Amino acid sequence: MVTDDRVFKALADPTRRFLLDRLFARDGRTLTELESELEMTRFGVMKHLRVLQDAGLVVARRSGREKLHFLNPVPIRLIHDRWIDKYTERQVSALADLKAELEEQAMTTMTDSTVTTQVYQVYIKATPQAIWDAITKPEWTLRYGYCSGVEYDLRPGGAYKAFATGPMLEDGAPDVIIDGEVVEADPPRRLVQTWRGLFDPEMVAEGAKRLTWEIEEGPGGVSKLTVTHDLQGAPKTAALVGGQVPDAGGGWAYILSDLKTLLETGHAFQS
């Protein structure tokens, strides 16, 4: 299970922060690409990437014969939610500076048009079934993240809908803010669906994009949740779910951090 100590240790090294900056600038890089920007051996870069992976800050995924590395901002968001906001006194200026740095790193950048995938990963002390229910049942989704009710027809071709909250409706959002279609449902392990934002004409024009939820049970009652959002040809959608749109929340990192907090404590961070 990823701990705060591992995250702080990973962030303490300038080379590892540089690697995160490179992935922030353009996600989904190979080891060769990352190595080319550092004056150290390939083995040295691999060791740093392993520390980042152990801390959950980098997720490696196979794409054909290549292994691609993705920035995972969820652990940084968790540190922000659990440790930073509660220190508000003026004398802790060092923590305030850290807060600003972590918030900057926490947003997955989409400035490079070649970035087509975002990968997020979080470890949750909960059963796969509990996580599955929290993703697919409205009595759970109303309690964390953006607090939207959802409706799933959990069979291939079944409809998916997410509904606007009261404040969203007051701001002019449609009743259904996100829709999609279930592609594959294997509860409580794997859910593949499409995802289309309906509250922005540009996002509607970008069309529905594939979203995959994978839940793996681990030792000690801890499960790993991996969310992969394929975003080719959808820069506006990518910016929103990556947490880059001002005053629109923190995207997937914010949602998954709040989901973890709710399942582990019984209360969402925002409540």
C-alpha cells in the first residue's frame, strides 16, 4: 500500500521531481525518452522511476512493445487533502510553499496535442465490491467528488448517465451532464464504458471517449483501483478531467482522492 512517507521521499529528490516535470509536460513517455534528458545511466533512471512507481506517482503501462510512463497525481492530491489544508497558520510558510508546488504538479497537463491517455491509480483499504458499488451506485456517488447521481445499465450496450446537482442546474447545466455506454462489465473487477461531457458544446463535439475502471484485490484488505481515460482528439475533455479547467474542480485526481477518503473513513474529505 502506498504511504505518505513514500510519496514525500520520492518528491524529496531533485532528479525524481525532474522526471515528474517531464511527464507533466508530456505524459506517456518511454524510458529512452526520459533517459535522453538526464545525464545519468539508463540504470540510474530506472532506479528513480522505480521509486516513483513504488510511491504511486508514476504508472507504467505496456503499449505494444513499448512501456509508457504516466504521471499519477492522485497521491499528491491525497497529501494535499489530508495534510496541507489543515495547516493554515501564517508561521507555517514552508508548508504553504509546498502546497503550491504540489498543487501545480497534481494537474496532469494536456498542453501537448500528442497526449491521448490519462492513467490514475489509487490504493484503497476496501473490498473490490465496495469500490465497485461506490463507482456504480448513486447512493455512493452522491457522497464524494462532484456529488452527482449516476445511473448504470451494467450490460454491454447499456446506458450510463450522470446527473447535475442543484448548484449545477442553477448555473445552467443540463439535467444529464455526462452520458455514455457500457462496453464491458465484470463486477467487481472491471468496467469499460464510454464517457461524454454534455455541459460544454466543445466536449459534446469531441464525442464519447473510452473509460476503463480496473479493481485488483491485494493483501491486507487493500485494493488497487486504476482508471484509464483514452482521450484522443479530445483536448477540452482531457483538460477538464485532468484538473486544468479553472473553477471546475480537480478532475479524476480530486474524485479518486475523495472516493478513497469516503471508503476508508466513512466521510468524504469535502464533508
